Amino acid sequence: MAFDLTPTTAQHDLARRAHEFAETVIRPVAADYDKRQEFPWPVLQEAAARGFYSPLFYRDLIGDPTGLSLPLFMEEIFWGCAGIGLAVVMPALALSAIGQAATPEQMLQWAPECFGTASDIKLAALAISEPEGGSDVRNLRTTAHRDGSDWVINGHKMWIGNGGIANVHVVNAVVDQELGHRGQALFIVPGGTPGLTMVRKLDKLGCRASHTAELKFDNVRVPAENLLGGQDRLEHKLSKAREVAEMATTGARRGGSATLGTFEQTRPMVAAQALGIARAALEYVTEYANRREAFGAPIINNQGIAFPLADLATRIDAARLLTWRASWMAATGVPFERGEGSMSKLASSEVAVATTERAIQTMGVGATSAIIRWRSGTGMPSSTPSSRAPARSSGSSSPTRWAPATGPRPCTSTSSPRGDR
């Protein structure tokens, strides 16, 4: 199978349009939304008007056989602002989870509800992480049990983007306690369903234009048709899981969770987001170092300034190649044998943190002005908490080291990114 990472003319055009949107729409208002911690509804309306906020747009991105369109778009949007970027792309995570688990009829029903229209914006949330286990899907405690023609969900979710304000919540829950992570299913919980409570909106240090919340599910009742994939598919999945569990007790190779595979698929998306942050920081500090003079010369002329920036530029390019490779593998069905999705997210999120920290060190007292300028729309990420957001999204850097370190993982999916999260 040919391995080619050359962007097409259409992909170059996509990156150009996304960059223009980030530069002219996102950056000029980033400071205000970040300061007020307000959700950027007008930005989402403009994104929808330009075709960047719709299920059909993400269908085309995910359907790209090269896998490059999605990371190209993500990087440019997050180059503009990480917080607003999250607000723009958050429904895509829920949509991709629906795409992996849902029947065609469910996809047609719920995909439009994740985005709405330019005149009637709607939101979607993917509710997986929990207070006790974070993104460790093997330790989920939210449960769902069948009661007549309904499913009843009980549990606690944390760090949920758009949680509580979304029109559609895609909720991961355990339906068979004995099977643990193999006995999980995804459910659609519409906003306003009785028993679904937003405990609080989280007060974050970074990405403050996006909405992140703590949720409680107290006897939340949804109809059977809100089980993604339907009852027959669930029964088949549980039956296969029981067989795998029996094999595991006899020393056979372990099976895995579809949710774990979904995480592996979405990590290149998070990686691309981190690349946008890192690139913005590097551009800003490089421009500053060329302009700032000390002892009669620009400080970029000093090896102590220039060499660390050169190293970071190299790491950003290397992380981008890892990200594009992982996206290409997902799109072409090449198995993630060594946790390549996690590799891309690890490299990109770590270099985003390193670049923003180096920028602050390089600029010294000028970093305060840079922070303000980024929030008003011109340069460096607002703070290291913002740059650390991708490092924590879909799992912190420590667990993402697990997949590359332990070799082939039976939990990983080989399907296309339409199973993302």
C-alpha cells in the first residue's frame, strides 16, 4: 500500500480557508471570550456559514482516503485559539463516536442534531471520562440497565466538553458488570432529559472559551432506540465478549474495548490540535527574538536563544509527521500495531507544552504582553495551562505512553476515524 503524505490541491485549499477563518474570525475575538469565559456562539455561527460546522463537512474530512484533511483543518483552527477551537470541533468527537456505533438510521437521525444550522446552532457532547478513572475506560462506573422498553442510566461524568448544554450527549456506560470494559455501550441522551444534571461548569486555567462540565446521571431514562447500534448488535457484542473473557482465563490473548480503540483513533485529532498551539507559539517567539535587541543585536543571534527554537521547530515537524502517519493509517485501515495514534498525541502535546514554556522563558517580562496579545488575537498561546489542554485531552501523556511501550494492542481499532474520540 502506497504511503504518501503529499497534500492535494483541495487539501491546500482547505488549510488556506481554515487559516483565514482562524486569522480573521477567531483571533480578533479570542481575548474577549477567554477573559469572560463565554461560549463563542457567533464564531460557531460563522463557522457554520462557511461550511466548517456541519455533519456533511466532517463526513468529507473523515472520508478523505489520505487521512490528511482532518489534521490539516484541526491544526489551523487551533493555531487561532485553543479554547474557541474546542468549541468549534467538539461536536465532531460525538459525531465520530456515533458513526462507529450507530445504525445508518440512527446516524441520519442524530448527526444533524449535533450541529444544527447557521441560524439554529446545536451542540453535542461525548461523555466518557469519570472522576475516579479519567479516560481509563476499563474503570468506568456509570451503568445502564434495561427496564421494560427503556434503558436507565446512573453515574457521574467529569471534564465533559459541552456537557449539560449540548442538545445531544453520547454517553458511555457499563451494561454488563461481569464483563467490565468489554460490557459497555453507547447511548444518546438528549439535553434536558430528566435526571441529567450539570453539577457545575468547570473553572479552567486555559481554553476558557470552551464549556467543560461535571455531569450526574440519576435514573436517566432513554428509549431503547437510543442505544447506539441497537439491541441485536449489543447482544452479539456481549456474546463475543464472553467468549473472549473465557479465552483470557485460559491464558489466551486478551480482547479489548471498542472505546479503547476509539480513543486510539481520535488521538491524532488531539495531536493536530496541539500542533496548532505549538506552531503559533513558535511563530510568535521567533518573531519576537528577531525583533528584540540586547547588547546591540537581535537576541536570535545568540545560540542560547536560537538553538532551543531550532530544536522545537524540528520536534514540531517530527510530531506532525507522526500525526499525519497515524491519520493515514486510520483512513486506510492499517492496524495500529504499536499505538501509533498515542505516539502522535504524545509527541504533539509534549512539544506544545515545551514550546509555550520556552516562549515564556525567551520573552522574559515581555511574556506578559504576549499573553495579552494572544488573547486579543495575534500570537502565543495564552498560558501553559492552555497548551497543556491537549496533553490531557483523551488521556494525559502518561497513559498514552502505554500503547507504544507495550506493543500490539488487541483493543485498537483498524477502522477509519469515523469511530473517533
